[in-house]
Amino acid sequence: MLRQGLSKAVARPWNRDVDEAHLALIRGGPGFLAECGAELRSLGAPAVSSPPLPEHAAGPWVEAGYRPAESLEVFSRDLSERIPEAERPTRVIRHPDWQAIEDLDRPAFEPRWRLDTEGLRDAFSATPVAAVIVTGEPEPVGFAIVGQGAIAGYLQRIAVVPDRQGEGFGRALVRASLQWAKRRGARHMLLNTLPGNSAAAKLYGDEGFERIDDELRLYRYA
Ligand SMILES: CC(C)(COP(=O)(O)OP(=O)(O)OC[C@H]1O[C@@H](n2cnc3c(N)ncnc32)[C@H](O)[C@@H]1OP(=O)(O)O)[C@@H](O)C(=O)NCCC(=O)NCCS
């Protein structure tokens, strides 16, 4: 936790493989963000990255000297439309074993985009209500983290281990996540993905998601 007066931010390692820091701003302006960046650099982080931010939230970061880095595409799915049944078994995990979830996440993503247990917990805590859904029996082969905000659901994370991809587990996780959010009253489901992730984009398109104009971007202090 970084604090200065009323300003507050939370920093964590990017992940086990990439030697950078992740910084989430809770309260504060550009001066504080610049100090956080400098402080984390002085502690040895070669770079400090923001969470994915919409353009309207980027101002203080840019003013603080953070530079635009990767952009992410945003997809939305109307939940009033019918959601087909998942064709693979899925179940909601009440008390996730975060290490076991990380073990599923790790092989599915290239090093930069892996989440370790702290990052997965962050994704889970990003909304007031959230669930981890797993698929595969007896041992899980994939998981989704889905959250619920005021009117939107958020598919925060989805992954299937590489040697079980292409067998319908990803589709089942998407459907189970849509159903979970719809049951809780969400009107639509949002998610973001890296441009060029054609497997994911194809799956989301098939399951009724449409790309929307919004874009999210990471900002990096280096
Ligand atoms: C995206 C992901 C979760 C899909 O899971 P999956 O179990 O492989 O998906 P499914 O078997 O249910 O396939 C669903 C559809 O995805 C698409 N798809 C899956 N693998 C694909 C590939 N290698 N290339 C192109 N499309 C592919 C196809 O449209 C497929 O439907 P089809 O089999 O009817 O053609 C999985 O590929 C994954 O974990 N990727 C790495 C992590 C990741 O990118 N997560 C999403 C971040 S936004």
C-alpha cells in the first residue's frame, strides 16, 4: 500500500515471470502517481504498469509521465438474449484454491499476461460479487472468473490448459459465466482481450459478444 496524505494506491509484482510492478490507484492525482512510479523504480522495478484504463481515466497517469502501452479490445453481450446451455460440466467454486487456479492460468498465457495468485485475487475482488467457475472432471482443465457490478457482469479471466483446448471447455465456461451474471440481474456482460487473440475473439463472437468502440489501455512508467 502506498500512501501520501489522503492519496492511496496498491502495488504488487506484475507476476512471477515479468519483473515489473502493477499499480492500482485508489485515490490521488498525477503528482502522487509520479511519486509512486519513482518509488517503485527506486525499489528495483524496471517499469510500473497501470491496470487497463478507459481513455477518460487515463489523464492523471499521462500527466504523471506514464506512457500508453498495450491496448485491449472490449466486447459486450446483451444478457436479455437466450444463453445456450453449457455442453460441458461446470461448477462454481466457493472457496477457490488460488494456487490451483494459477496452475491452470499459467500454461494458457504467455509470460507477460499470466496472473499469479495475487493478480487472480485482484480480478476476483474487482467487483462486489464474483465467482470462480471451473470445468473438467475429475480435475479442472479450465476456469473463469466472473464478476457482477451495478448493471454489468464482467468476464474477468478465462483459460483452458493448452492440451485440452478445442474440446468445448472454453465455450462451456463462457456460457456458465453468462448464466451466472444473468441470474444476478446483470443486463450485459463485458470483457476485454488483446487484439490478435483470434481463438478468444472467435469464441466470443460465436457466443453473442460484439466488439464495442471502447478501448482500454495500459500505461507504463519506465
Ligand atoms: C480462449 C480459450 C479459453 C478457448 O477455450 P477452448 O476450450 O479452447 O475453446 P472451445 O474448445 O470451447 O472452442 C470454442 C471456439 O473457440 C474457437 N477456437 C478455439 N481454439 C481455437 C484456435 N486454436 N484457433 C481459432 N479458434 C479457436 C473456435 O471458434 C471454437 O469453436 P469450434 O470448435 O466450434 O470451431 C482458450 O483457447 C484459452 O485458454 N486461451 C488462452 C487464454 C486466453 O487467451 N484467454 C482469453 C483471454 S481474453
